[in-house]
Amino acid sequence: MIQSMTGFGKSISELPSKKITVEIKSLNSKNFDLNARISSQYREKELELRKIISKSLVRGKIDLSVYVENTGEETSSVL
């Protein structure tokens, strides 16, 4: 079975006060190279996301984008 390192995925989650969009793109590469674009308010989650992704992907050039859009009143919550 051939396993490609090239792919694209996108997921959108709508919460009462936020819309979260996550995109991941991967290209063929000999090494694991993750480029993460995450909103500054969630930057502390980057290491955790890197660990999760590196468990599933061994190699490739990966672009991860996380966009958070406020859609309503902001309340104090933990992501």
C-alpha cells in the first residue's frame, strides 16, 4: 500500500461565542517540519499540538493554521 505525505484537511467548529477553523496541509519531505500559525492568545497550546501531530505524522512539511473568530460576547473560558 502506498502512503502519501501530501494532503489537506480543514475543520470548522462553531461555539456560541467563537468560530474555530483548523487547516492542515502536508507535502512530501524527508524530514518532519511543522510550521504552526496560531493566534497569539492560544500560542501556549502550540507545544501540545506539535506533540499530537508528531505522533501521527513521521515526516513531511506540515503547515498548521488555527484561526479563532469571535462571533458573540466574549466570556471567560479555557480552551
